[in-house]
Amino acid sequence: MSERTFQLRLWLIAVLGSIALFVVTELIWEEVPDVFLLVYLVGGFIINHFISKIRNLKSEKAALKDIRQSG
């Protein structure tokens, strides 16, 4: 999977997951402030940011390892 496809899926999951969580929250509570959706979106984006950073670090380490082995 290309990096661009991975990023697109990750952000799409964050947005759809936030909306789904907001709908579930509305089903549990009768009246939910709209700020909950914003909080869920920001939380999802922060989690995605860390997932992306971890993936980039792992790919950089793998690239360095390949360079060292071939050199």
C-alpha cells in the first residue's frame, strides 16, 4: 500500500469514526453539545498524527538498514 493511500485511509477512518462516535453519543444522551464532534475529530487527528510518525520512523529505520546492508 502506498503512503498516500495509507494516509487517505487513516484520515477517512478518523472522520467517519468521529461521526459514528458522535451519533452513538447522541443515542445514549438525549442532548449532546456539538463540541463533542469537534473533540472526537481532534482526538482522531492526534491519534493519526502519532500513527503516521511511528510508521515514518519505522520506514526510515528500514531504509537505513537496507542502505547499510547494500553498502
